[in-house]
Amino acid sequence: MSNPTINEEQRRRFDAAEKTRIHESPLARPALRPTAETLRAHFASPIGLEARELENPHVEPKVTSEQRAAARPASVLLAVVLREPEPTLILTQRHHGISFPGHWVFPGGRADRGDATPIDTAIREAKEEIGLDPNRVEVLGRLGDYVSHSGYRVAPTIALVRPPIELRPQPGEVETIAEVPLSALTNPAHYFLFRFEDRQERAHFALDFPDDPERQGLMLTGVTVSIAIGFYGELLRSQGLA
């Protein structure tokens, strides 16, 4: 699953970046193995119902108050497929002809006027982008919003998906679709912090699959990994582990 859009100079810079594995650092957290039952319990808890705004975990300039006020509403869907032996999470790779080409993200996009709620946006976008049947989806709840530097206020929705499902990438928007173990998002061994030598004042998180040969090119960065970290942190809070 290599990124078809990354050039050799970008690859060289990233390979040369200073990297710190989170499970080997003071930032390490307990690993979790979420199930449908623990997710339902989370969104029935006071912490899950509170849905406090997600923080930007990266070491970079904060979003300004002006940017926050102008942020456009958008939603993503963390679609948890009830597979055996453990749940999986649906990811999409953005088409090479659109913004953020080749990036791995959650299905989602900007709100439309016809969307009554951010959850409606997430479900509609998942149907349009990957053909996910809304009748197979059980919405559990929402995380708090995440305000991005790219000008969006992103509302992450968490939902369970009952197989069987048939997914298809929308031409021109989605390059490919993948499912990864949900537990990858709640295991510190999958996260690392990286810093480019010419930008020592900044550091960014990423998530990858270091011990999985089939997913060596699959990496979450930017807003997507920020939401993943926020999801992980909220589950730890509701279980009294944060």
C-alpha cells in the first residue's frame, strides 16, 4: 500500500526525520482493545456524552481565534466494522487528483445545506465516497469537534457497521479503501512523533503499522491522526486510565 503520489525528495526528507516511538517515551499510554460493548458504554457515559472539543496534539502554531470563527463545518465517519476476531476501521486513500493527494483519511467531507446534523453529513459522505449502506450503520455518538489549520471544524462520528458490506471507491475522490484493526488506534506502539531537521521548532504525530508487511505504506497524519489520538484519549478517560 505505497503512496503513489509521494516523490523521492519527500520520501528522503521523511526517512531522514527524527522519530520517537510513543510506547518508548514518557508519552506512552495503556493499550486498549475496544469492542462494540466498550464503545457503547463509552458513548453512554458522562465523558462520551460530553464530547469535549478535541485538542491539536502536534507541536505547531495553534489555530487562531479568527481561523476558528471562519472554520467551515465538516464531518468524518469512524466506521467500525464488526469483524471477527476483532473490529476493524474503514480508511480511504484520497485520489491523486484532489487536495491532500494520497493521504489516508476517514470517509467524510464538508456539510451540505440539506444535512440536518453533523452525523447526517458523515453518513451521507460515507455513502457517496465508499458506497456504505446507511442501513448497515448503527451510530453510537460523536467526539468533540476538531478545528483544523485547513479551515474546517470537523465533527467525528463513531458508528458500528454490520457485515456483509460491499464498498466501492468514488471515482476521482477515493483511490482505494482499506480496513485496519480498530485496536491499532488505541495502541501506543502504532504512534510516533517526527521532526524534520530543518524545522526543529515543530513536531508532528503519525500512526503506522511497523510490524504489518501488508500495511507498510499506510500512514495516518495531520487531522486524521489528531482525531485518532483524540478518540484514544477519550476512551482512556471514560475507563479512568487517562
